[in-house]
Amino acid sequence: MRRPQREQPGPGQESVWDYPRPPRLETTTARLEVVLGGVTVASTTRGWRVLETSHPPTYYLPRAAFVDGALRPTEGSSACEWKGWAAYFDLVGGADGAVVAERAAWTYPDPTPAFRDLADAVAVMPSAVDACFVDGERVVPQPGSFYGGWITSAVVGPFKGEPGTWGW
């Protein structure tokens, strides 16, 4: 496996290769928005981002940031060695609630102590919805179907998730 070459960040940018492992949780006051079915289903300026080496930030919004009916609990769970056990939601959007993005969001109901602030927070897979925004900038989904990072012009990679990056 070839070691990735870190991109040099420009002014106002961060390199995901400067993020820590284990990951770090930090608060953000950036405007975070999620659009599904042409409707904004979540919006807040009170969120969190998880920063982990080689990953673009994963953003978490308070559950209260989602419009009523947008989060529908669904089957299944998964484990993160850092955050604990995740539970999933289908996201429901559209003017009449007819658009459903299956398992597009997740939460950690009982996170590990380092991530306890995420107990009532929800992350969204940007590739599963119409769009996600950070301070009005439309994000690019992290490559691959496993990770939920939000790529903006403020971060440079290379990013885990591309073919051949599983072992990074």
C-alpha cells in the first residue's frame, strides 16, 4: 500500500492529515443545513464536528435542529471503536413527506465519555440527501459509501474512502 501524499493547505484551509487519531470532537457555530426532497429538513448554528486523520469532518446536528417527522428510527446498529454503538434513522423530506432516504442518519444514544456531547446529536450521510451545506457552501460527500464526511473548500486531503484507501 502506497502512503498518501498530504496536500498542502492554503490560507484558511485545514489538512485532514493534521487531524488526530483517535478522533477529536469540537463544537461549531457554522450554519449546518440538510436538504431532502427540496425541503430543508435540518438547520442549526449549534453543532459539532468529529475530526479524524484522513477524514473530512463529520458534522452532527442537535436532534432539535430537524423538522418534526424528518427522523424515523430504523433497524440496525453499528459500532465505532471511538464513539460507541450507533443507531440509525431514515430521513423523511419533501413537501408532503414522500421522499425517504433510508438509513441516511445516525446517532450515538450512549456514546463513550470522550463523545458524550453527541448523545442527542444526529449525523447525516451527505451522499444520501439532496444537499448538505456548511455556512452556505454545498458540501461534497466523502468518497465511498461507508463514511459520512462533509468536504468543503476549507479542507484538503487526500480523503479516505477512495478505492485503495481502506488500509489508511
